Amino acid sequence: MSLPRIAVDAMGGDEGVRVMIEGAAIARRQHERFKFLLVGDEERIKQALEHHPNLRGASEILHAPDTVSGDDKPTQALRRAKTTSMGLTINAVKQGDAGAAVSAGNTGALMAMAKLALRTMPGIDRPALSGLLPTLGDTDLVMLDLGANTDCDARNLVQFAIMGAAYARIVNNLPSPRVRLLNIGSEESKGTDTLRDAATQLKALADDLAMSFDGFTEADKLSRGDVDVVVTDGFSGNIALKSMEGAARFVADLLRRSFSSSLRSKVGFLISRPATELLKHHLDPNNHNGAVFLGLNGIVVKSHGSASAVGVANAVAVTARLLEENLTERIQADLARMGTEAIRTTGRARAATINGENAA
């Protein structure tokens, strides 16, 4: 059975065509059944493909005369969607010419284009950006939202949890992911009304879905490996993500400085090199690259703009797996099984309780 091809925005990212094509070529060796639609400057793509015959034979090029820059506002990018590599990449999914899209370009522009072109699936109000974060456990942590929605209500958080659980079941092979809401404490009384309302809804719904809801978790516990999916609004999620990335860079730079401080330290580095290389691999964001816009009628994956070819390959590999495992259909099935009215009913019950308390 032939699988839908993957559309790649070849012009996205800090280094553009060379890294995007090399990354796609690496991923192609891992997923030989897939075909690719490479979107961007045709001549530059052809030149890059000369070094990757395995990808060249499995690809078609779609010329795009324009690109979206990192400084473009979403409104500016939307006006040029029909001529930019990013816009044409998303449009290929909309038209059915590709099953999924990958871009390392401007996140805000990609979100705006994807939402306008593909729309959100029935039962989902807003798409969420979900990524994989390293942990001390056996699997990576699925976390969402990482920046697509800065302000969320309880219903949004419940929908994010349903989508995140479906994603975790695919990428981490988990039959019943452990889901928690990010909060300032683990006690039921902690947090905002929105968080407590979302927790009430998830407790009522978890039994009908392939997930377990374990209440709240705090930011300092994200890397422990005792939770599979962490749900939050995009404002808090983006801060948490960048804090973790900053901490990882701090540790790496501190080790590098310590090991180069003296001759004895350099000898110590040689002795401990296998352990430091393992640490470096675990903390390298390229090995966890590929954030997914969940909730759209189509798969769109965001690669980090500074990703290496290996990082791009991981983003493309994530995309391929989501296509193979029918992520969109699985989320739709979960929503249908749960029934969107269940969210509304639970939310109304919570609102009635709050109003009753206020009246009293």
C-alpha cells in the first residue's frame, strides 16, 4: 500500500535548502515507503538533490518564488500564502497532494496558515503545539500547548489532553498514557478556577478514553519520567520549554568550562567521555525535534529553525510515523467516543457550582 507523501518546506530554517534536503534524505533511508514533495526554489533544490540520489528518486519539486522570513508577521505571511514555500507546502496538504507538511520556518506564520487552510477538526476549538521533551524515564514526555494559544479555558485544556494522549499512544507506544495538568502545586486546591475545572472534567472523562488522569504536576517534575503527557496553556508551556532548554545549555556549557579549566580536568574528561557523550546526546534538542500542531484536519510538523540535518530528519521521521499510525483519525475517534457534549455538560456543571457559591 502506498502512503501519502510528505510535503517539505525546503526554504525554512536558519540554513535553508541544504539542511532541509539532507534531513529529508536521512529520513527517507529510515522510511523507504514514503515519497516527498519538496517545495521552494527549484534550482537550489535540484542542486541539493545531486548529493542525495535516494531522495531525488522519491521526490517531486514544486517551485515557490517566495519565502516567509522569520520577521514576517502572520498577517503578512497569509497575504503571500499562494507564492511562498510555506504557504504552498500547507496548501499541498489541503488539496490532497500530500498527507502531511514539515516546515522549519516562522512558527506564528505556520500556525496561521495551517489553521486557515486546514481548519480544526470537529470537536476541537483550537489546535495546540505539542512536542517531545527528554526525561529520566523510558520514554519522552509529550507536552502541549507549547505556544500556539497563550490564553486557554478549561474546555481547551481538556481537548489538549485528549489529543496529547492520542499522540503519546503513537510516538511512545503507550496503551494508556498518564496525563497531568501543569500547576503550581499537586494539591487539588491549587491553581486557577480554569485548571480545577479542567481537572474535574478530565476525571469524569478519563475512564471512557485510553488514558489515566493523575491530577496536577509541577514544572520541576517534568523530567522525572513519572508522567507521559503534560497539558497547559501556550503561555506557561512556552516558558517551561525554554526554561528546560536553557537549563540544558547551562549544564552543557558548565561541563565544557569545567573540563577545560586545568590539565587534571582534561584528563578527567577523557576518562568520563562515554558518560558525557551520553549526556550530550540526551540533552541535544535535535534528538527530540519535531513539534506537531494537533487538532487540524491534516498533519503539520514544526522543525526547530536551528535544527541540524539530524534534527530535520527526526522531524520528518515523526511526521512519517504519524501518517503511518493515522493520528488524525485516532483523535477523531477519541472525540467521537467521548462526545463533545460531555465537555460542555461538565463545564456547565462546574459553572453552576461556582455561580451558586458566589450567590451564597
